Amino acid sequence: MAETSLTMDELLAKSPPQIKAGDMVEGAVMSVKKHEVWIDLGANGIGVISRREVGGGDMKEGDSITSSVIEPDLEEGYSLLSMKKASKERGWGELDRVFAEQEIVEATAYSANRGGLLIELEGIRGFLPVSQLSAENYPRVSDADKDEILTKLNSLVGKPLRLRILDVSRKDNKLIFSEKEAIRDDVQARLSGLKVGDVVEGMVTGVIDFGAFINVDGIEGLVHISEISWERVENPRKYVKIGERVKAKIIAIDKDRLSLSIKQMSEDPWLSEVKQFKKGEVVAGKITRITPFGAFVQLSPAVEALVHVSEMSDDDGVDPEKLFKLNETKNFKVLEIDTENRKIALSLKDLKAKSLPLSSSKSLLRGSKPSTAKATKAKPKAKKAIT
């Protein structure tokens, strides 16, 4: 039989391709030493993995493992491998798939900082920013206290969270999670069953200067300071407390947030109290606010009126700050009552105190009523005739 001679190109074509850095290779454990593990790579020779690159788990001779090539051809003739890197490469691949398919995953935070939660998934460490937490877990704190925020975030460490990958980049070593995106579909489904005018119940999750946040079955709701009470509210914390359950009426739905009103759960006391005032009469009220354009006057617990700067004096240069003091009580004349817009206009300059006895002024602040007693004039005694 004639011998067949092979060219160099044919021999190279028949030999297995040489491995290079970054390749994933499979092999059998040959030997487990104290500081390294030796791997039989078959046609690719022998590889070694240092203990720090092995990762977790026990290994024994004969086990089949997958590793990543760090250095394919050392001087000693073997390849330097890493199981940790191989695991990380597989992890990035899985994260790319999860991101592409927009899957929802469950993970737990292993630590927290003031900016958010640190989370590891598929061996890759990522970050969940505070802004991407759900309404239920968002740390609503007074005055944005960073220490208080960190305390609340630490309470979430170890707690299972439903998450969606917001951004992933192997090149930039970036992995960002979002809890809000993971529950968005659920929130939208709940929102579709709600409408303006509905009464809902929820828990107060935060109280700030301009209102209170309410968690309504996982949906964030905001009660603006103007919707907390029919009274003029200066400090919302006096009306609602964190952890308290309250009922409120939906007054608007904006994307994934509810605008709520607590005060509309009861009748407006303004409408009943304003009936006690009449145009042209004199009333007594307490100065509650002083502005460059006028002063606000409380006539009763629910009724506040305005005396415009033009109705304070005939002097065009009048200064409200010099004319009034906060919490002092003065008499005013009622100029106009606008029930539809809940406004009352008062006048100080039109008040003719000398033509109206003080007892005719009305003061619901003190609960007094105008006096109906008529003033009596004392008759002079008759002089005795001189005889």
C-alpha cells in the first residue's frame, strides 16, 4: 500500500486549535494540592488553578470543571486557569440574557450605603439606587437626614426583593437594578382599577414640610399640605404620623402616583361658618399672616379673609408690617363674600368705628355674639326750685 504524505498545512488543520487567553475550557481534575489544582485539558495539555482562583465548593480527582484561560502557555509548558473568572464570564452572559428578556429576578442586598443597596447576582455585584426603590421601601425621612436614610436602607439588607435589571455592561463593569420597574406592571394593573373620587386606605410612609406620602397597596400617594385639613396647616406632622393608617379621597392620578385628599373625607366647615358673616358688617379677626400685598385675618376656625393693602389706609405708602402685628385682633368691615371661590375681602380704612358701637362687631374667634342691648342715656336730675 502506498504511503500517504501530509503537508504541514494539512497536519495543522488536523490538530486541535490552540487555546488563547479568555477561552473557556473544560477538563478533569488531576490533583488537588494545598495551593493549586491541576487540570487535564486533553489535547490542550495541562492547566493549573491557584487556590484563590478556585472559588467556593470542594473538588476531588476526576471532577469535570470549566475554567477560563488566563495564560495559555507558561514557560513550564502548562496553562494558567481561573474558575472564578469563568464563573464571572458565565454570570455576565446570564445577566445579558435576563436584561434582554426583561426578566424579573429575586435577589437580596448584602449591604447598604446612603445612595442605595448593594446586590450580587450570578456572581456579579450590582447596585440598586434609592430612587429605584418601590413606594413601600423608599426611605421617606424628615429633612433628608442621611443617617436616617442609611438606617432605613440597612433594614432592607437580607430582605428578598423583586428586581429588574435597568442597565448592564460587562465592559464598564456596571450592573444597575430597579425595584420600581419590576413592580410597574402590577402597579399599573392596580391603578387601572382606581378612579378620581374613589376612597382608598393606606399607610403613612413619610411626612415632610409640603405634605405626606401614603402607600396605597404598593402605589405611592401624596397628600399635599393644602389637602390635609380644612384648617390652614403649617406643620403636617401635627396631623399625620408615620405608620398611621388613613383614609383619603383620590383627587388626581398622574402616571404611577396618586394625588390624595384627607380633608375631603369630611364636609368643608367653611361653608357653614361663612354664613354667619354679612357684607357691610363689622367683624373682629386675628392677624395670621402679613405680606407686602396685604394681611390674612382669621375670622373663625375655618374662615380666613384678606385685607388688601389698598384697603388698609388712604395713604398709598402704607406698610402692612408696621400697621399690623401677628396674632393681634382687630376690627374690619366686610367688603365682599365670594362663596364659590371661598374668599372674603375686608377693609380697615372703610371701618368707621365712631359710627358703630364696639359691641356691634362680630367675633367668632371668641365665640361671642353681637350685643343687642340698647344704650340708655342717663336723665339729668331735676333741680329743686328756690323759694
